[in-house]
Amino acid sequence: MTIELRAILLAEDDVRDVEMTLLALKEHNLANRVVVVRDGVEALDYLRCAGSHAGREPGLPAVLLLDVKMPRKNGLQVLREIRADPGLKALPVVMLTSSREAPDLQAAYELGANSYVVKPVGFEEFLGAVKQIGAFWGILNEPAPEDGFV
């Protein structure tokens, strides 16, 4: 039996972290497709089918893995815009970041993050963390209907 998995959107500017996240998801068969964007502006363009993503098939990813520290628009700014947009506000957002700063953690939850995961330093620990995130948000979590709540 094959489970159809929706895409995971990964917003991350660090090439090494992108590679490790992709490896962890692939190693555990947790994503048919991972879309990688390198900054907050591109993440919002993808979600809104705008800019360089204007021609993509509509629909939201299963989850957005969002780094806090990114160029052009940081993760907290992206999260603020997502939660203010009626078409995006139900999207699960997991902050996957190296920031252990208390203000970032507090702001993320105040803005509506579903989870805040600090990237482990060790490779094996990082793989384990991504496996758990992917399994929950990509397989176990039941997504909100895309046309809103009834």
C-alpha cells in the first residue's frame, strides 16, 4: 500500500542544512517531494503561487519547515504574513532553526507556529529530529480543509 504524501516546503538558506534535511526525509521515505526555497520572499511566493512560482499547481504543502534567520524576509516575518492570510493561516508551520534565542521562540509561538524545533548539532540527532517532524506532519497529522473551516 502506498501513501500519497503532499509536498513539504523547506525554507532554508543554509546549503548544508538543506542537504541534511533532504537526506533525512529521503532516508525515512517521508516525502514524495520537497520544495526548497532559499528565503522568506520566495517562501511566500511559493505559497501564493506568485513570482517565480506563478505557474505551479495550486495547493498547500503538508507542512512548512521554516528557518528563523533568512535573507530578505526572516521566518518570523513570513509566519506573521501566513497567519494574517485567510488562505494560508491553517498551514502547519514548524520552525526548524538553529536559533535558541528566547525572543525568537516566544515570538514564533505568539505568531502561531505549530512547533519550534532547534536543529541538533550532531548529524544523527539532526536526522532523528527531521524524521520525527516528517512523520508527524507528513503522515500522521490530518490537514485542515483547504477551503476553510465549516
